[in-house]
Amino acid sequence: MGELDLTSLDQRIWAEELDGFVPAKVFDVHTHIYRWAFDLAPNKATGPFVDGIGKLFPEVTWELADEVDAALMPGREMERLAFPFPFPHPCDFDGSNVYVADEVAKGGNAGRGLGLVHPAMTAEDVETMVRRTGLIGFKPYRWYASTGDAVEGRLTDFMPEHQIAVADRLGLIIMMHLSKRDAIADPDNIADVVRLSEKYPGAKWILAHCARSYSPWAIEKVAAKLRGLPNVWYDTSTVCDSDALDALYMGVGVDRVMYGSDDMIGPMRGKYITFGNAWAYLSPTNHSMSLAHCDPRMTFVRYEQLRAMKRGSRQVGLSTAQREALFYGTARALVDSVQLPQ
């Protein structure tokens, strides 16, 4: 895979900064396994994903995920929680879920999966899906909001309570990518997370992308309300701001945080940058900065994220045991706590 050919810059960052930080065993709690064909949009050839995953990674198998991990984090023993890519409507939900179930099965005990859901699915629909496929939870997404508002929708607009109740009863995982411009700091979002996690204690919530707090201000604002919620965890996927990671570690406790890659976003080159109350993906092709004064090459998003995870831990002072839990033990225990429904 030419896109994964490591440059001298990549090799230097891995050797000098990351090799000693990433433990021998890694559980990636946020991996997308999908086919580009599951995006059924008639205009997808000109859509927002065509130059990224559409061109670079149009079909992701378990073996490809292994190959990417071997290239970017050599010598590590990898396990993962995987789920489909949430293509905007129209999306082949059934095909996506059957495919991810078949692929994670290749990993044996190293692979578990979640099913893509949308709010029109009934409680019977989502329960039948997990029983049929062996998937251990749900992946909703804000694009599927019943209100049609993918930006300012409430959590229950795209993850209705009748689906949460199934997760509660069966002890399943919900991988939640929050909506709203202020992410977890929005009053509706924090109220919903607290209320729903308490009302449905059997559901196991993972708030993706540091509760979508790509910069520190959002998690700092609400950490006191989040800390101590017994059925809420967080993944670090694609968060490249060390202050955001520091705010998460210190705010909710590093024992609630887990490594995630957001592959196949992680092996793309660039970085999620933050400014003001905003964040955006910076790539080699979407900027006009003058970089003649320095090495202009970009490394992988995954490496920028790992750098942030490392630098963000300086204040909390991760012990070896905490670092191993961050990268493996917490996620392994969480997925092992889900018993496949009979």
C-alpha cells in the first residue's frame, strides 16, 4: 500500500517519540470496517469522502486493518472493536452490519463488533440484528437524526430511547458521536448523557473522540458532571490536541479512557487542529500555508494523536500499569463484560 509507505519523518517520530510509549498489547476500540459500496448516495463520486476513504481505503477487511496496524505500530499485538462507517443516507445498513460481523469473526477473541443503527429501527429490529450477527452493541450517528438536523440534534434524535432500552436490558455497548457545535459542553448533551446513563445503567456508553472534545475547553467545562458515571467511557480517536487529552485524563480519570484509531482515518496524513472553539482536519492538500522554512511533510493522523496522548499525560504522570490499561486493559475488560445474547 503506497499510502502507508513510511517516510523518514514517520520513522523518526515512531522511533524517537512513540515506540517507547505504546505498550506491547493494544486494543483499538474505534475501527471502521466497511465497503465503499455500502454508500448508496447517487452523488458519492463527488461527495466529501471520495478523496479520502473512497480512494485510499474503499474496502476494509480485518486483514487490511491488521496490515495498517503492523505498518504504523510495528511489533504490537493488536485487538479491536470495529463497526461500519456511517455513510449518510442512503446507506446499506443490513449489508454493513453483516459485513462487519463476518470480518470481526476472523479475529476470534481479538475481534468484536458493533452494528450501525438509525432511529427508524424498532427495538425488535435492533435486538434481532445483534442476535443474528453476534455484534455487541450499536453505532448510531448524528447524520441519521430524525429531525434532519445533523449539527444541532439532541442525542435521542439519532439514538432513540427504545434502542437504548435494548442496550440496557442486554448490557450492550453504544458508541456515541455527539452532535451540537459545543459537543459535550452543550447543556442538552451533558443533561442527556447524565440522565440516560442513570436511567439505563445496563447500557455501556463510549463517548467517541474524547466526548467530541477535540480541544480542552469543552471537557473542562463539564468534567465534574461526567466524573464518576459508572457506565460511561471515552475513546481518544483522532484527537490531536495534548491539552484536550490532559483535560480528559484529569477530568474524568484516566481509568475511563481508551485508545481508538478511527481507522481508516488514522492512516491518512494530516492532523486535527483546534482554534477558538473550533476544530478541523488539516491535510497536505487543503491548506495554502508557506512551509519553505521547515520540513513541510505531514505524518499520519494516528501519529499526531499518539503524540497528543503522550504529551497530554505529563501532568497526570501515567504509570506503566495505567498506560497498559489505557491502550489495552480497560477496553478488553469492557468488551468482555458484554455477554452475547442467546
